[in-house]
Amino acid sequence: MKRIIAWLPDRVDGRLKAIAWVYLVGQVVLVGTGGLVRLTASGLGCPTWPKCTSDSLVNTPEMGVHGFIEFGNRVLSALLAVVAIVAFLAILRMRKQRPDLFWLTLIAGLAIPAQAVIGGLSVLSGLNPYVVGLHFVVSIALVATCTAFVFRVYAVPGPRVRAVPGWFAGVAHLTSFVVAVTILVGILTTGSGPHAGDANAPRNGLNPEILQHVHAIPAYVTFALTLVLVVGSFRYRTTQVHRFTQYLLAVELVQIVVGLIQANTGLPGILVGIHMTLAALLASAMTAVILSLKAPAAALDVPEGSAADAVAA
């Protein structure tokens, strides 16, 4: 045990950075594999939970490809639980120096079993669309948390102060709110559409055609606000916020193109899956933009109240 404790990092090093990236990439991939489960009608490939069947923990050959896909998604969830434990242990020795990393790994670590339980409830409820939607919400929250973990692993420790004007920060936070609305309406839209995860799974009863148009409204508002952020950030081209707003815009452009194509081609499964994965990337990019609104106080070397003025100068 002493050897294990001695091996744990006492500062942010290459091992911790690698763990953070594996954590984030794994969560995004999990969203993609969850979409695969749903879009291949494999949601009940394992008809029970926590076992795959009443008699077997794993899928059996008789269950075919659906069982393989559903159980594969469960395996990935289990692997991410292991990553969560590793990430938490990796920051234990520096928990006093880096409480931000400690709390991020703790929150993500607690959310993963909650995500697994909600996934199990979705199976036990016969893929109730609202339970499935809640499962997706937790996945998006985990993507955002893991993004914050990656961001803070690379960040200079210590107090942080706002490094952009108040109006810019206000627009960024408004954009994050509209992004959340866009994702939530997208979940309702998917819950009303044809991809239920199983032929006998219930739908939420809402009109999918109307919801498609409703979903487009916050999506275009997000795009317009992001354009304001990108243009506004040109004044701070040497800062992280400029780079991350560009990433956010790039994700949205691809998301809009995919959304328009899928809406006009009968919602092909592969495009819906890409759209779901892009939603995770959208949440990740938006999280990075919000976090980049502040910079280390030590780096700016100015009192908190004048940080934005220093960056503008």
C-alpha cells in the first residue's frame, strides 16, 4: 500500500493529463455507443439489469447482435468507472493543493454509478423515453465535468479572475443556457421520433414534426450568439477564449448541417447518431468557453477588479 501511495502523483504530470483525456474521450465515445444501442434497436438487447439476462451476466450467442451491442455499451460504462477510480486516486496526494481537481473527480466518480442506475431503470421501464432522456442528460453532464477536469489539469493553480469584459461574459453565459435548452429540446424531439431503441418501446406522444421546428429555434439562437462571441473574442486573440469560441462555432456548423440533412432525409440512423455525438462535443466546447472567461490572477498580476481592463489593454 505504501508503494502505491508513493507512486501516486504529487503534482500534475503526464500521467494525470493522460488520465484526464481518456476520461473525456471515453465519455464522448459512450454517448456515441449509447446512440448505437438506440439506433440499432438494441436497447433491450440485454432485457434485464444489472445482469444481461436473468441467468447470465454477459450476453449469449442466442441474443445475436443486439445483445452484443447493448452489452458492449455496458462494458464501456464499467471501464469508465475504472477510469473514474484511477482519476480519483491520482489526485489524492495533491487534494489540498488542487481542491478543484479533487472535487471534479469526486463529482464525476459519483455521477457514473448514478448514470448506470438510470441506464438500468431505462431497461427495466421498457425504454421509457423520459428515463432514456434523463440518461442522456447525465451523460452530457459527465462530458461537461470531464471537460472541466481536462481544462483545470492544464490550468495554472490558484485564484482566477474574469479576463474579459462583463458584456462578453454575459453573452457567453446566455449562450450556455441556450445550448442547454437546445439539448433538452433535442432529447424531447428524439423521444418522439422513430428511433426508440426497440420496436415495442413507447414514444413520448409529442408531435415530432413540430418539435423539429421548435428544436431549431434555440439552435439558431445559439449560432447567432456564438457569432457574437467569435467576433468579440478577436480582441483577445492571444487568449484561450478566442480559440475555444472558434471550436464552439465549428461544432455548431457541423451540427446544423447534419441536423438539416437528417431532417430532410427521413432521419437516417447514422446521421441521428452523429447528431447525438455532436451534442456531446457541443457541451464540451461550451464548457471550455465558460471556463476560459477567467484567467489565473497570478498570470495577470493585477487586482481582480481590473483584470478585464488589463486584458483589453
